[in-house]
Amino acid sequence: MSETNTLTLQAVCPIDTPEWNTFVEAHPDATVFHTAEWLHTIETIFEYEPRHVLLTEGDTDNEDGTVHAAVPGFVVSEGFGQSVLNPFCEYGFPLIDDAVDVAVLSTLQDADETRIIKDTGWSGVCGYNAAGYGGVPTGSSIRLSLDRPFDELWESVFEKDVRRCVRTARDHGVSVIDGSVDAFYPLYLETMQRLGSPQFPKQFFASLADAFGESVAILLAQHDEDTIAGVFLFEWDDTTIVWTPASKRTHWDHRPNHLLYVEAIKRACVASRSVVDFGRSRRGSSVHRFKAQFGGFDYPLTSFVTPPHRAGRASLDGYGRLSTITPYIAPLITHPSVGPTLKKLIHE
């Protein structure tokens, strides 16, 4: 940036601002969670107040200028106030081009407002500490680089237990088909009831499928004409994100989840994508161990918060402690009139 120009913060509606998606689509670290389609669907279904901004370089007499950053965010109510963040995803970091990171992050600060930025090591953003943000670890994400053909991944990257479990699934007659939201949602709801976790409304999945079209895929595992597992995928740009898996516990011995993940990876290879992202999990958990079998690289996730003394708002520890009791009150938590409302209050 030149010394005569400053960063100007512009509140925008991404779906009505062509510059937003132009910047997102050109940015090498952009994710599906930065797109106008994702943000518009979140706003439509959950009715959060949007707080998305573009940062442009220009003098005080001309706000139009080169876009240097796009920062998604919504005002989300919490138990002790409100925070601005991108909910329901791991990656809410600013997309920054060649502007100075600290300058961008400092521009976002507002003493009267808490902003939570969900970031990870591969985002390319740095300077949070220098800008005065507090950091809270929130788990890790595993990303598998598709740097070789699928057959080589199968033989040399996947752990042998993956190959064994996939053979078990096929020996039991489990098959994978393309599915619909109507077929996936009952399985997803059953999974949330088992976990005692509030659910997304069905319309959220339907709206995402409509908004993204061919960039969303739903895979279903079937056994004897019974749908026993499924996964909701984002296949956006050069990345496949395994966003929402679901399964019937009674059929885990048939290993449908291993088969679904392998099929998702194979699809990504056929489409010449670069990465399969398995999403967030807690290191040491059974979910993390399951994802690690496929040979991806583990990236720590951190939420950075300004002002720093409010960093505790980004912690997910409370959800972890509640997970020991929520299965016992699952009928209440996942009741159709309760679950989606609870979900709206969670910034996970």
C-alpha cells in the first residue's frame, strides 16, 4: 500500500456485490465458506445480521479501489453478548491479497464489538498476535493432498485398515449411490439424536444444494436396500470438503463410513481436485483417528478474537463437557421445535 492511501472498510451484501465472488474465486486460499452462496444461505435460513466487509485501498475522497481483503461475518447472539463470526464452518478467516496482514486485522478491530476469526495454518494469514488478537485452539482439520493417482493413494497412503474395512463393506454388499436431501436428512437426524446434538433444519441442506448445484454431492451407502450411512460433500473449486457425515450405529460393522470416504476421495481424484478436507475434530478422539487413517496432513485450528480479553467466547471446551450428558436429553435437544433454534445459538 502507498503511504497516501488507506484501507477503507465497506459493508457489503456478497450476493449483490460481484466484486466479492470475483475476489473469492481468484484467491488461492478461498474456501466454499467464503462464497456469496454460502453466506446468503446462512443469512436466509438463520436470519443472522450480516457483517461482511470488503477492504479496499483508496484515498479518503474515493472509496472505490483495489480490493485487498474480503471478510465474512454475522452477528451471532451468545450467552454473554454477541460476536461477529462465520458460523458452522472451520474456515472464517479473512481472504487477504498483498496488503499487510496486520493492517487488515487492525482495521477490523472495534472496541465495542467482539470478532471471532476461525483460522488454520494453511490460510496464509499471519499477524494476529501483532495486531492484538487473543487465540483459542479449537481442534484440528485433516487435509489429504491428491498429489498422486487414486490407486497410489490406496496402496501407499491409506492405512491398511482402510483397505481392510473397504473390502469388508463390499463383502457385506454395501454399495454407494448418489442421493438427495430427502434421503439423507432422516439419517442425519438419527445421527444427531444419537449424539444429543441440535440439528440443522432440513431446509438448510436443501438451500445449500440449490445454491451450489453441482458443487454439492450427497453420497449414500446402502445395504439390502436400507440406507445405512451418508455424507454431504462440498466439491467446490479444487477442494472436496467432507462436511456432514451420518450413519446408523447398528451397521458400523459393515464399515460404510470407510467406503463413503474412499468413494469421496476417488471422486475428487477423477475430477482432478487437489485436496480432500475431512473437517474439524479433536486430536485424540475416535473421530480424529478415523480421519487420520486416510493419510492427510493435520492442521491446527485456532480462533483469533478481538478484543483479546474476550477470547474465551471462541472456546469449544463447553461443548465437549456437555457431550457427556447431551445423549441423555437428546429427545429434548433434537425436538423439531428446539433443535434448529439451539443450533442458531452455537458458533461451532
